[in-house]
Amino acid sequence: MKTQEIEKKVRQQDAQVLAQGYSPAIRAMEIAAIVSFVSLEVALVYRLWGNPYAGTWLLLSAVLLGYLAADFVSGFVHWMGDTWGSTEMPLLGKALIRPFREHHVDEKAITRHDFVETNGNNCLISLPVAIMALCLPMSGPGWVFCASFLGAMIFWVMATNQFHKWSHMDSPPALVGFLQRVHLILPPDHHRIHHTKPYNKYYCITVGWMNKPLTMVHFFPTAERLITWATGLLPRQDDIGAEAARALVVAAGGSEAPVVQAAKELLTQATVQEKPASTRP
């Protein structure tokens, strides 16, 4: 089925109703999450400061690998929030899934959110990892690297929604615009690919470096097929409506990963080249 036909079937929820789901209780929970997250990160830096195993190259590699990991984690969480669950789910529905639904209906809404509403969710989901990183023994270079990697990863995860917000701003700050142009944080043009209905690609929103390789191997479509096979759940039903979701499943069922298509083309070319030319007696 053509993409244009699927787009016509998309049915989304009301933006005003979704926005009203941000309650005082959720805001209080996000404030507590931000305070807890910052406290845990400061405590982790304190433990790492002066550690004999915390060399410059070890810390730099942990920060860079943490950035890549955060990009993947942002994509995985984004995919989960876009694809599964409902805004009516207890606790998770209003606190975590509702912002994903609202963003597809009103993508500029995020630019009107303050610091707490923008970053509270990511601080909340990062708390278990922050606690784990702080509890590591720090008794060798391996442990120090793991703690530094986890701390860096969740720092970038926390910053992800801020990068995401900037990618939707018409006039971001000058330094932010420069970082977007050189693709060190999420560029608007790159992220715009995700905001094309039916919103089923380019989920990684920290910097977007992981989007291309994950698309090449059909990572998310394969995961969706496995979950649907195991549970019978329909991906994106709550986000784009049942009709469009079913049409998208049918369309995705006949597609192959780009890397598989490329491999088949190479095999076909090799077979043609190796085939001996016919000779007449």
C-alpha cells in the first residue's frame, strides 16, 4: 500500500485534550525526578573525582560511547512511546505516553514547555540507572569506565528532550543552530523525517546518528513483528488509529531491510558475472 494511502487513514487524538493531561501531580513528580537526578549525578562525579583509575582517555571514551548509547536509548524509548500503550494506562499513560501523542498532533507544543515539563520525564526514567552507576565499586578501570559510561549516557538522555525541543524551534540560539548544522545535536531537517505520517521511522532524537544504521537493518519493524506475533497487539493503534495501523502492518509485511536488499543485489550481480557465456558448437 502506498504511503499516501496510509496517511489518509491516520486518525489522531485531540491536541487540547492531550495537553490537559499534564496535571499538577505529574509536574510535582517531574520536579522531584529532576532534583533526584541532579543529586545522583553530582554524587557520581564526586566519587569519580580524583579516582586513580579515572584517566582522561577513559573518561572521554565513556562520554562519547555514552552519547551513542543515549541516541539509541532515545530511539528505543521514543519507539516504545509512539508504538505501544495508551494514554488511558494507569500512571504511565498520562506521565509518559501522553507527551508522545501530543507531540504528533501539535509538534510545536514542546517549544512552549518550560524546563520541568521538557526534561522531567527523561530524568524520571534515568533514576534507576543513576542509582546503579553510583553503587558500582570503582575499584578498577573496568568499574570506573562502566560508572562513567552509565553516568554520561543518562546525562545525554536527560539532555535529549532539550535537543529535541531546539530542533522544533523556528529560531534557536546561535550556538544551538551551529551545533545543529554540524550535526552534533539533533538537526531540524533530519528530525523532520520522523514527523512525516505515519511517524514510523527515525526515532533517535539525541543526535540522530543511529537512525540510518537502525533503518538499514529494519531494527524497529522487526521488533514490531515479533511483539505482534507474540502478543497480538497492533502497533500505533492508539497514535494513528486502528485503520491506519492495520494498513501500515500490511505494507511493512512485504518490505525487506535495505541491507538485505543490497545483499541480494550483490549476490545477483555476482551470479550473473560468474555465469559462463554460452557457446555454439
